[in-house]
Amino acid sequence: MFGPRSIQSAVSATGSFVLNPSRGLTDLRRAIGRHANDCYATGKATRDGDLTGRTIVVTGASSGIGDAAARLLASRGAELVLVARGLDGLRQTCDDITAAGGTAHPRTADLADPADARRLAAEILEDFGTPDVLVNNAGRSIRRTTLDTVDRFHDYERTMAVNYFGPVALTLGLLPAMVDAGRGQIVNVVTWGVHAGSMPKFGAYHASKSALAAFGRSLDSECTGTGVCVTQVGFPLVRTPMIAPTESYDEAPALTSEQAGAWILRAVLDRPAQLYPRYASILHAVGDISPRAVGRIIGRLGI
């Protein structure tokens, strides 16, 4: 039978933190809040913190995680190519980076359109040469139960277009140049649920991010020895404008955009295979004991 002691057993196996068996779910939620910004990195290869001379492309850079990551990367000397659907917000980010002594170039593209993603890739190569890093950050989130989407197939089409096909098209457009140059990194922003295994009410979103993560893991293996690697960044909840309409998240543990941006910086500097929050590893361990319990736990925890 699955219960608090089983939770503790699974958590102990991760070497994370100790729960009171009589208050398993309560303590787990509190622990998640305390450790929301803690992450596990696998395949770590520490690098120098100076990014001077490196060109980094960041999609979804006009606000939230992308904006925060761009500012941090620029502060380390990187030249930024910042991408968003429109110039609103994007110009402000670029202007702020320039005012602080950095370099940032705005580019617009609708990454839900693979043809536009390929056009963007060609433009980047023409204008800036082979980038050192591509951060596939742009994304779309939809929170609905599957029963609430039976007449909304477009929810699945839209999330796959933005979260999977767009990043794949942009990656394919830049990858050959990276391999030829013998250097490069693809950073895919996915979600902690890819590692934990279940995200109730996020079926469309979870499926699209899982697809991107699977693509990235395969590509990382295929690129062994080429100088190119792929890093998966599985964020927990991040307090951005995208989650504002969901009132149930008002009190939920969440990263700030600045904390999330620091994860992106760490991914670029250390080039790990993946970055995930500690509690994703905990829930993954719980899932090994009782896969269906993970969904119930996540639902009750409100994360």
C-alpha cells in the first residue's frame, strides 16, 4: 500500500531531505516550498564563467524567463540574439542590455510556423555566423483536463507547434553549422513534469514538452564527439505572466523569473545533460513505487 512511509522511503533514496511519516504530504509540500530553487544537475562539466565572444540565441526573450536569462547572459559578456513574435518588450530588453554595456540584437519570428523558424535560422547564420548556444525557451502552456479539451483539438495542435515543432525546426536549421564548427549547445526549456512523470490537467503541455525532451536526449547522444551537446532544463513553476490567470497558483511554491534565468545561466556555463528541481527526482522515485500515486500527489499538492 502506498502511503506516507512509502513517500519517505522514496525520498530517502534520493538523498534529499527528511519527511515526518505521519505528515507525508504536508511535509512534502513545505519541503518543495523551501527547496523550490534547488536543482540537480547531471553530466556536469564546469566551465569558466566568462561568456565574452560567444553568441547566444534566446527565444521567448521579450518577458519572463527569456528576458531574465538574456540579461544574466549579457552580464557575462555574451552577444545576444533575442527572439520573440513581436518587438513589443523585445526592444526594451535589448535597450536595457545595451545601456548596461552589453550587446543584444532583436529578431522577430513566429516559431509556431516551421517555415518561419527555418527562415530565422538562415537569418541568424547570415547575420551573426554560427551561434555558440541556442536557448529554446519560447513556449505555450495550457491548463485543462482532458475531458475539457474533447472539443478543443486545437489546444494540442498549438502546444505542439510552439513547444515542439518550432524548437525542432530552429534547431535543425542551426545544427549543421554547429557540427561543422565543432562547437555548440542546445538548451531546451522543458518542465519538471518530464522527469516526475505526471502532470494532471496539463496533458497537451506535458506531451509537447516530453516530445522536446525526448528529441533533445536523442540528439545529445547522436552528437557525442562533435563538440555539440544538448541540455534539458526542467523548470518547476515559475511566476511569470503566463501563470497569472490561474488563481490556484497564487500561493504555490514558484521560482521568480530571475531565479529561472539563473538556471539558464548555469546550464550554459556548466553544460550539464539536465537540470531539474529536487522534488522532481523525489516524485520520480515515488513513481517507481506507485506510478499512479504521482498524479494524485501532484493534484493534492497543487503544484
